[in-house]
Amino acid sequence: MFVDEVAIEVEAGSGGDGVTSFRREKFVPEGGPDGGDGGPGGDVILTVDKGLNTLLEFREQKIYKAEDGENGQEKNKHGSGGDDLIIEVPPGTVVYDKQTDEVMADMTAEGDKLIVAEGGRGGRGNARFKSSTRQAPKFSENGEPGEKKELKLELKLLADVGLVGFPNVGKSTLISSVSAAKPEIGNYHFTTVEPNLGVVKTGDYSSFVMADIPGLIEGAHSGVGLGDDFLRHLERTKVILHVLDVSGFEGRDPIEDFAVINEELEKFNPQLSQRPQIVAANKMDLTAAKENIDRVKEELEDQGYEVFPISAVTGQGVDELIQAVDKLVQTSEETIESEIEDDDKEVVIKGPQPAGEEDFEIIKRNGRYIVQGEEIERKVAMVDLTNEESAYHFARRLQEMGIEDALKAHGINDGDTVKIGEIEFEYFAE
């Protein structure tokens, strides 16, 4: 089964908790704090594996989670970091943030990597909170939760040549005759439902990849039939091989078919109309094709297209066609659309970037004061509010960040509820 679009959920590992402990040594009656930090959680990383050509695995597994960091220990021993989760995807995978529908990366080259969810920071042990005025802190931090993301993965085939044409014009027969691809072939009035890839050898050490794009019909650019589900694959190809049923066996005129398909390509992506295109006038083993070929060649060659009469069934003219296609592939520029401007440039590994501490907003809703801001929400998730000293320390941080002053400016009173992230508490001025 070919799968070219899936939605998955990823969750990075949470950071380990810091520990609260004190030295307990013989002849050391008042040992200082020695609680170690928790380890960071593992990241979720996508990487390209050129041995893959489908997203089928993601149809079976929808949720992926990296390993959590270990908790800190006494004697200033820090917890180990969680292992990263490496997820392999085929070349040509476009990664979207499902919530915003923004493109996170267009992954095309072997070894491309992208951090899609960053592991949480490890909580600090109480040894970190020792100061000249606080000699024996009795609190530590919880580990930060790992980032969660909903992703959409979309695969655009990486092929040198894309076969286009109406259903039942002979595309599947052609690709099976020139490569090892084994598509299901039959005299159907409906289209193949999956693209097929085949490697076409053109010499001892040369070859190109051909993709049989499922048959298009009028309106395909707007989703009619399988339409735009597969038109996206043509955006990756260097050359378009347009297969026509020149016999008119289905009751259609081949020249009209040619115009309809090219109009669909133009409407889907105007750049496709600029892509090099060769015409394979197929089914020359039928009498009607021999009667139509002169008219078809004259019309399309006048428009600037090379036309090769062939029979995919008997092999007539196929070698000449493949030689011409190979020559065009070798001379055509790369047309892979990618966010990466330079193929040799390493993909930027980008995780969530915390906002500045001053970046927050306060919303009053249903009598509650809701404080929103990436960094403050990350910090509150690491606070152990069951520990009085820890809660007091966090209250001081709210003052330093200007949040308490902002709440007062919004008219907060003692006893009002404040919500930051998943935590709610009652406000009382000191």
C-alpha cells in the first residue's frame, strides 16, 4: 500500500526532577545541600532514510514518545539525559505543524535531520539554590515536561520523470515494460489508486526514476477524482512524460485529452507548464492509432512538443522514447521545490525557542486572571507548589518578572484566582 499523507503525535521526554538532599557524613554535623539536577528529556528527531518510499508505517503507529530524563540524586549526582527518539522518513517528506499548517521542513536529502519536539529541561537540585542568604534550601525543581506536537507528514515522490495522462492510456503498461515496477494492469475505466515508482536503466551505470502518477481527469486540480492528492508528486519531477491514447479507443480525442491534462497541470501549479514535456503517442498496435498519428504529430509538434509513436504492449518505439527522455533528464535543471536553498547546506535543527521573560500577557476571563507566556508557563511546570519554600521562591520570581505588578495593574484583589499553564492558585499580596 502507498501512503502519502498521515497525521501523527510526537512527545519529547520530560526532564528528570531535581532532588532535595543534604550531606550526611560522620563528623560533619551540619552538611550543606547536595541535591543533584535531573537529566534533560530526549528530543524527537525526524531523519531521512533513502531506503524508504512510503509513509505506511505511520498509518500503523500514530504516537511517538522520547525517553524521559532521570531524576537527580544526592551527593550532587545529576540524572542521565533521556535518549532521543529518531524517526526515519522517506526522502521527499514535507513536515507540517498540524495546528498552524505551517511547513516546518522539506526533507529531501539522505541524513537531513529536524528536531520536531524538544525534550524538557531537567529540574535543578537544591544545591543550585544555595546562596549567601539561603544556606540550606529545602526545595528543588521538577523536570520540565517535554514538548508535544501534532504533525502532518506529506510525501512528494522524488522521481526524475512523471507519467501523466487520462486513465487507461497505458501508463502502467509502459512503466512495467521499461522497469521492474509491477503495477496492477487492466482495461479499467477507472484509475490506478497508487503511484508506482520504477528505475529505468539506460546504460551500464546510468538510470533514472520514473513515477506513474494515477490517471487525471478534468477538475483534478480542485480535487475531482484522486486529483490533487497526487498532482503534488509532479512538483518533484524534472521531466513530464505525457502518455496519449492516440487510438481514441475510449471515445476521446487525443489532442483534446492533451489540452485538458495540461490545463489541469497549469491550474494546480503554473510552474508545471514550464517543465520539459515529451509526448508518448501510445497504442500504435491498433489500427485507429495509425490513422490518427499524423494529425496528432502535426498538431503537437507545431506546439513545440516532441512526439514518439509507441506501443507499450509490443515495445514498438519504446527504446527511442526512453533514450530521448534520458537525454532530457540529464540536461534538465533540478526542479525539486525545497525550503533548502542549497542542497549542500545542512538542515537547520530547530527546537522551541523560549520567549523572553518579559514576554507575557494577562487575560481576565470568568473572574480568573490567566497569565500566558511560553517561558513563564515552562517555569511554572517545574515548580513543586506542595513545598512551601519552593512556592515562596516562585512567588519571588513572579515579582522579579513583573507579573505581580501587571496583575495589580489589571485590578487583582486578594482571593482572586490566577492561572498559569495548568496551575491555579489564589492571589494574596504580601
